[in-house]
Amino acid sequence: MKTHQPTDQGYGLVTDLDGTLIPHLVMSAASQEHGTLTARDGTALPDLPIGTRLRILLNHACATAAQHHGYHVIDSSRPALDAPAVQAVWDRVSGW
């Protein structure tokens, strides 16, 4: 399948927990339980020991959204001690 973007981003970009992009790493496949990370262009995979926590900047999240009753909206630009403060809670629309 040909994409309309200059660079195919797969199912999403990969960042560390602070949101810093991990260059050349992309989520290339997804299922209900897991995702597959792939290095682009033959680049070596970064050292990610078992248990490493990452953030995925998804561009498709039906399976993820279906697992929850709603969404906690946060303002990540506001400083917080342990976690960003919840600004709002959005209900999820059920059914297709």
C-alpha cells in the first residue's frame, strides 16, 4: 500500500517516556495485545532491555480506545510532581 506521506510512519512513532523521539524506530505492526517495533533503513535496533517502557505516538487507536471507558485529558505543558493533572474526562462513544 502506498502512503501519501513522504515517509511511512507505520502505526506510529516511538518515544521514550519523556516523549523524546527514538530516531529510526517505528511501530510497524499492531494487534490487540502488542505492537512490533522495526528499525528503518537497516539501522540497528536501540538497546531496549525487557521491561523498557516506551510511548507510541499512534496514528490509529481503535483497539486501544475500545479497551477503556473514557479518556483523561491532560495538559503536558503544565509541570506536575509525579503525573500531569487531569484537565477533563471525555466519555468514549460505543458502537460502530
